[in-house]
Amino acid sequence: MKNLFILFFLLVGLINPSPSMASHIELKPCIQISHCVREELNVDKVNSPYEKVNSIVQNIPRTEIVESDIDYLHAEVTSRIMKYVDDLEISFSPEDNNLIIRSESRVGDGDFGVNRKRVELITSKLLGE
């Protein structure tokens, strides 16, 4: 009976995989452009782009990485004064050598350009500009 129970849960897991088993390549589009930025980069000329961008994110002040896989990174960035939290997501597709960076405020209608500056900072450091 115990083996049947285990087999049942294994089959359910194969039919309905958990979100952690899913590929994180596609990041959702920005719905409100006023506080969200999504950039797609071709990183053919960058050695180990995912490892490099992971290192860049680790060194951004007030940033905590909450999830990291082999092709996806999710970090929370807390603003200095108001303590608002922004979501920073980075997805890497090694087949296409594409890196997608998405930064979005969780609350509010505007972000004073913070998300755009964050994405530009990561992009410039990654591409060595």
C-alpha cells in the first residue's frame, strides 16, 4: 500500500510538474511601462554571461537573491528610503545566447526611473561599456 501511495504521487508530479521544474526562459511582459523595464540582450560576445550577471546582481546594494537556477535568477531590491521592494528577474537561454532582464516595482504608478537605471547598470557592466 505504501508503494502504491508513493507511485501515485510520482505520477501526479509527472503529469502536473511543479513550477520549479518549469523552464524560466520566458519572463512576462511589462504591463505598466511607468514602473517596469524588460530588455532582451544577445550575449554572443560575453564569456559565461549568466555567471557574470549573477555576480553583478550580488553586488547591487540592498539586493537579495531569492531564487537562482541554471537559467533563471529572481532578486528583490529594496529602496533605500521608503523600503519599497522591486522584483528583478533575469532569464538566460543558452541555445539562443539571449539574456532577458526584467525589473518592476511592486507598488505605485511610477519609479522615478529606478528600474530603467538598474537594467542599464546591469547591461553596461555585463557588456563592458
